[in-house]
Amino acid sequence: MYEKITPPTTGSKITFSDGKPIVPDDPIIPFIRGDGTGVDIWPATEKVIDAAVESAYGGKRKINWFKVYAGDEACDLYGTYQYLPDDTLTAIKEYGIAIKGPLTTPIGGGIRSLNVALRQIFDLYACVRPCRYYQGTPSPHKNPDKLDVIVYRENTEDIYLGIEWREGTELADKLIHYLNETLIPATKEHGKKQIRLDSGIGIKPISKTGSQRLVRRAIEQALRLPKNKQKVTLVHKGNIMKYTEGAFRDWGYELATSEFRDVCVTERESWILSNKEKNPDLTIEENAQQVEPGYNALTAEKKAEICAEVQGVLDAIWETHGQGKWKDKIMVDDRIADSIFQQIQTRPDEYSILATMNLNGDYLSDAAAAIVGGLGMGPGANIGDTCAIFEATHGTAPKHAGLDRINPGSVILSGVMMLEYMGWQEAADLIKKGIGGAISNREVTYDLARLMDPPVHPPLKCSEFAQAIINHFKD
Ligand SMILES: NC(=O)C1=CN([C@@H]2O[C@H](COP(=O)(O)OP(=O)(O)OC[C@H]3O[C@@H](n4cnc5c(N)ncnc54)[C@H](OP(=O)(O)O)[C@@H]3O)[C@@H](O)[C@H]2O)C=CC1
Ligand SMILES: O=C(O)CCC(=O)C(=O)O
Ligand SMILES: [Mg+2]
């Protein structure tokens, strides 16, 4: 079955039922060490996870690690250009849950991202990146503890599908001519626009299927959160990219108000309902004026549309959501992408789950991680219906590779997410406790050390931080 790897001789397989993992006490879990700082981070992570499982279950549960290869390490073992060998894909498919370090992607040419390839091959459509503050973590922000968001990033499409044509190639040329001469003139709203002949072209597909299954996961997550965090914000640049990013927003609202009708209210619906609650005699048009900025300047047709919307909302949900009942529902709103970057800094406590398309989520998860302590504290999970791969938000940080100084926190916290996903909460809690203890004791790696006041000198090495986390399990 495998060309160059051998699974552990002990251990059992994780299986999936209805999108949920069924985990034995001795699961076999494949891991990819990763390029660059993966060489430092992975051993630290494995040590912490093993110690937590041993400490929590006293030998009754144990992970049987299965080393599989990707990136530079894979090429060393399997040969040139064998970045993602079949062995690795077979093992992940077979065992269902995997964890990985970061993998390098060249810029401007060369292979396409192995990280993205894994997400697409296993249809891991939800990239889940919690950005929450750990007490005592230094941050450049005044109130990092106010940010507690989970980025739910669509993980399989958008520009990450990687359908592009390089400038100057025959196909790029052909496509540009076809667009300029046929498709653009055939679309009235494009007017006389033309694409420059020396352009590279990339395609940005955003599907209803991809958008709605991501938003579904985000709303399901909101249902599991405490009442005050039951909010999903659809992030998009729909004012500019109307039929991709704008459609993502519309499909998100459509899903929330159909499949989750009884448990969701949209922000706009909440305005309509509360306007009527404050003034039961309000006419439909007065309500519409309060909901739609600039209503009075609209055309008669547009005004009629807004009034119909107000009437429609009251007819559909006044009974079930009115008289303040909407306040107990999941609030679904939307924000334009540039605005959300400032909002998470200026009004962090107003947000909870940020449902995004692929590119926006990539940007936003780094930015949110920075607020709560940096990329050293940014975990993540790629979740599908029959497989999950856990990995940090950050990349290979090549300048720190092999120096035993990088912060392993993000991959360790990705391990915490994995343990929670497996239902091994006791082990996950020990690690969280250990991280909290190490940080509040100022036992930290360089990245956190330099932000602390006063700065910590000397900082702990990567391996020492792992040991410090273990030492603080039982504080
Ligand atoms: N999922 C994946 O595997 C990902 C892979 N990549 C790939 O990684 C490579 C390098 O990308 P790059 O843009 O440099 O981004 P990186 O995320 O690798 O690193 C950028 C900077 O972030 C900080 N940082 C990253 N990881 C940590 C950590 N564990 N602890 C503390 N600080 C950290 C460091 O800042 P400082 O030096 O200031 O301390 C580092 O120089 C590229 O090939 C890219 O494609 C990128 C993202 C995700
Ligand atoms: O795959 C890569 O190289 C980058 C991916 C990335 O930045 C991410 O998923 O956050
Ligand atoms: Mg990224």
C-alpha cells in the first residue's frame, strides 16, 4: 500500500460518521513535520501533546504518530519534485485526522502551494482560525483581551483555485482577446472597458455551494458559543466584486434565513423589528425610511422594493422573532472587508465569528493573530466532512529555521484544536493551562519576550518553551 513509509504497528483508525470523527483510545495520526521552522516546532509540539495525553489519561489513551512526508523532506526521500507523494495522501485519507507544520510555497512561479493542495484534495472546506487572547500574552494593542473571534475561511476556491495565465503566454493572449472582443462587449454594464494586452489573468470563482457550506459551519459553530458570542459576520468586498464577493454575502444571508430561520436574525431584520417594537403604529414606509439610509432620494421603484422588504420581514418573522425575541437569536450581519480590518482593532468586542472567502480570511487571520500576540499564537484547523488537517496560521519563517528559537505555540495550539475535535478535552485543557502558566511566568520565546514589559532576557528556546508548558500543566 505504501512505497516508502510504514504505519505504526500499534494503534487503530479514526473513522467518520455524519461529518464527525469516531476516535479510538489509540488513534494513528499522520503528521507532516514541515519545512523551515517545522524542524524546530514539530518535535516541541509532539512532546507537549504526548505529555498532555499521558498526564490526562495515565496510559489509557495514546496517540500513535505516523510520520508522513511533504515539502523539502519529501523530495529528500522520494526524489526531485516529489513534494506531495501518494504515500502521504493515502495515509491522510486512511487515518482521517492529521497535523502538519508549515510548507514553503515559491513566489511568482514554481510549484503551487502544497498547503492549499492538501485542503483541496481532501475538500477541507472550512479553515477555522480562532484568535483569542491568552492572559499575560504581550501584545502591541492596549486591550487585546477584547478580541475573541474565530475566522471561518472558505478553503477550497476563490483565487486559491490557482487558475491563472502568465502574462505574454499564448493562452493569456488568447483569453484577453476573447474577453476584449467578445465577452466584454456582450455585457452592457462593462461598457468600453478593455484588458491591457500585457496582463496576467487570474480567475476568482466563488460558488454558492462553497459559500453556503462554509457559512453553514460558521452558524453551527455560533450555536455552540455562549449567547453573547452568537454572532456571524459575513466579510466581503461585495461593493467592488458584486458577483463573487457580493454573492457570497447574499448566499450567506439566504442560508441563514432559510436553513437556520428559527435561530437566526439578520442585522437589517433586527432594525425592522425593533423599529416596530419602539413604535407599534409605525407605517411600513416610515420603517423603511429608518432602515434604508437616503431612502427619500431613491426612485419610486427602489422605494417600493424597500417597503416590500420591510413588509416581508414583518409578515415572515414578527410572530417568531418580534417583541424582542430576536435578541436571543444568532445575529448575522455583514461588513466590507477593508472595514473589518479596522473594526477588529477599534471595536473588537463587537465581533465573534468572521465568515470569509479564502483570500480575505487569509489576510484577516494573520491580522487578528497579531492583535492577540502574534503569529506564534495563531492556531488553525482545516475541516471537511471526512477528514481534518490541523496547522498553524503562520508559514515556515525561514530566517528562524533550525535555530531552536521560534515559538511553537501556534502548532501546539493547533494540537489543542485537534484534541478538542477528537473529544480529548482533558488533554487539551492541560495544554492551555500549561501555556497560560508559562506565559504568566514570563517563560516565553523571543517573539513574546520582546513585547513584554520589561522585555524578557534571555528568551526561552523553542524546545525550552515546550518543556515550560509541560511544567505548568498542574499549576
Ligand atoms: N500553512 C502554511 O504552511 C503556510 C505557509 N506559508 C509559506 O511560508 C513561507 C514563509 O512565509 P512568510 O511570508 O515569511 O510568513 P511566515 O508566517 O512564515 O513568517 C513571517 C514572520 O512571522 C513571524 N512568525 C511566523 N511564525 C512564527 C512563529 N511560529 N513564532 C513567532 N513568530 C512567527 C516571524 O516574524 P519575526 O521574524 O518578525 O519574528 C516571521 O518572520 C512562504 O513560502 C509561504 O508561502 C505561509 C503561510 C502559511
Ligand atoms: O500555502 C501557502 O504558502 C500560504 C497559505 C497561507 O498563507 C495560509 O493558508 O494562511
Ligand atoms: Mg496566510
